[in-house]
Amino acid sequence: MELLSPEVFIPLKINTRKGRRANVLKPENDYQITPLSKLLTKASILQKRLLENPRISQKEFCELNKISPRYLRGILQFNYFSPKLKKMIMNGWMPKKFSTQQILTGKIPLLWSEQEKTFL
């Protein structure tokens, strides 16, 4: 049985344009840009920003990032996907029974074994 790390490398280049930061996804080798891979990347970035500012409230964080608290709660669920599922998403795989709406509404199982059983 192959052991997977809970981390998935997401190739990302940060450019500045007219004083503003812009996140630009740069695929490397076999990584493909799909709607799910973009959301997975965004979830990772938001989680890092949230952990960098532990004293900021959720409301202030959402105002700074121009997102709603409901969207934040939904998108952060991407960070709890099984590593196997994350890797497949970054390789361009799109599960048939899987939609971004399911994720944002919280209808994804939290256990990795259940996620893999449901979507693989």
C-alpha cells in the first residue's frame, strides 16, 4: 500500500501588477488547470492567509479578501480532501458524481476512506 503525504504541491507563481498581487497558476508537467484545481489552489491560499493572521476575525478576513463568510466556510473544505483525491484533481481528473456545489454546501464526507469510496 502506498503512503501519501497529506500535502499536495500546487505550482503557483505570484506576480505583482500595478502594486496589486495577482496569483497566476503555472502548470508543471502533468498538472492541468481545471475549475476544481483552481478551487483547490484557492482553498490552500486562503487557509495559509488565515493561519498567518490568527488574531483577525472571520468577518474582517472575508472583507479583506472580498469573499463572503459562507463561501469561505465552503471553500476551506477543499483542504480536507484525501491526498489521493487532491492529486487526481490536480492531474485533471473530474469525478462524475462530484460538483463544486456539493463542496460549497458541505455535502462531502469528512473521512478520507469515505471520500475515496464515494468518488474513486
